[in-house]
Amino acid sequence: MSHLSSHHQPLPAQYQTTDQGRASAEAYYNTNTTPSSADADMSPKLSLASTIPLTNSKYSMPRLGFGIYQSPTDVCVKSCLTALRAGYRHIDSAQFYRNESEMGEAVRQSGIPRSEVFLTTKILSAGGSPEKTYQKCLDSVKAIDPSEGGYVDLFLIHSPSPGAAKRKEMWQALEKLVEEKMVRSIGVSNFGIGHINEMKEFAKIWPPQVNQIELHPWNQQREIVEYCRNNNIVIQAYCPLVRNNKAYEENLVGIAKKHDKTTGQVLIRYCLQKDWVPLPKSDTPSRIEANADLYGFELDQDDMTTLDSLDQGPRGAIVQAVKND
């Protein structure tokens, strides 16, 4: 695969089939913006190999990720190996998850070249000083990829909750690791508009290349999503399956039956068609495989409209909605 080569593909795979698609992609690269939600909803050409370019970067990210939150250390390697065999090439960990090294070990055991797998981690809290915070991030890189020249593809600040001073300290540590080529891309998670705008005062790298937030039909966070689109920030969606809390919701079940798919497959496909990068999580091998089987069907406009209508705003969140003040 070429999504992590020294130059990204001329056009993402999902745009290569039609003249209209090629034109859309050319416009994307020429303007360095994310295709609109409407364009995403119209594109049935997504594949498991599809990638999305990262702003101000030569790298791209696979459009489907595999989340490993609460995946125990004795299970995590097996789950990651199952995901890699199923075709995932993007895994999402964090210091808080305590399974960074297991993620890296799975890649090594898989036999897949490191350059073909996109690995993410996150820092939740600063270390107590700029030097200690930098070391904390460096330790994550070494845990994930201890090889000579090892690196992490994406490193995020996990939450804005530590406060402005600590956010700055963590971001500057990540910028240093980018300069040292130990991290390729950096971003944020659970950041609202105010948090991202604040970064302009000190950041060498702005905008952040990614904002990872909770997204699904019941918590669509439209204000921050629009802001990220307007500022060329790729949007990752955690909890796309709503932790199975909505598996029996009438509208969702109806759409799943219509396409002869699981409700989980519908929810992940919905994210893809919204141009979000979903991070479904499971430790059940059959579900891991099913959650990657998304490309033989497309949600039509009626399906998307129905799912869009389920938005409950912040009260629909099961973890958190961002604060945009």
C-alpha cells in the first residue's frame, strides 16, 4: 500500500472511477480542503484501501480505523492481529489505554511492513515540565515502534481538560517530535472551537491535522464539524457504534434490514459517507471482521436524511460533546 509512502497517491482511491470524482479530487488537492458532506454522501467508491490526505503534510490516513480503548493487554495483540488480517491499516491507541506497546507488537507479529500501517496514540496529561512532557511522548513512540528510526504516524492531545498552559506544553512537545521525525502528524481530541483557535497564539503547526471527537447520528456536533471542515482539519469519529446502545433503535434497524447489513455496519458506513474517519472498537473477531465489510453497499439519500434526523445535540453524547466557547 502507498498511503504512508514519501508522497501520497495522486488521487484517493474513491475518486478514481469517474470523471466527476477525479475532478472533485483535483479540486480537493488544489484548494487543500475537505470535500463537502454532500460530495461524500454521493461517493459510493470508498474501499478498505481509501485514504484521506492530512493538511500541510505529505502523508495520508486510512479512512477506516480500529479502536482499542479498553482492550486488555492479554487480548489487544490478538484483536489487532485480527483487524490487520481483515484489512484494517489504521489502529488507534492512547497512553490512557495502556496498550500502546501491544499495538506495536501486533504490527511486528503481523509481518506487514511498518510503513503500511498507520498508528495513533494520545497524551492525556502533561508531565510536570516541558522536558518531562516531551519525555512522556517520546516514551510512547519507543513503546510503539522501538526500531531504529521508529515513529508514530499521529500523536494527539487526548483532551483539553488539563487547561491552557498544559495544552500549550503538550503541543510544543509534539511539535518537537515532528521536528525530530519521530512523529509524522499531530492533532487533538475533544477540542472545541475555542481550544483550537487558542492554539494560534503559540503553535508552529496550525491547524492541528486531526480532531478526534465523539460522532454518530445521535451526537453529530455540527458546529465543530463545520469548523474543522472550514479549517482543513480531518475529523475522526470515536464511539461510532454508540457502544451498541442504539442497536435496537427502530430507524437504524429498518435501514440495516433494507441493506441486509448489521446496525453496526450501517453506523460505520454513515460515518464514512459523512467524510469522518470512524474508529470502531471490538475484541470479538467476527465483529472486527464485519465492521470492515462496508464497501458492498451505499446508504442512499433517504437513509442519510433519516440518520441525520436522529441528532440530539450534546445530550446524545455517551462520552462527551465538545465545548465550543
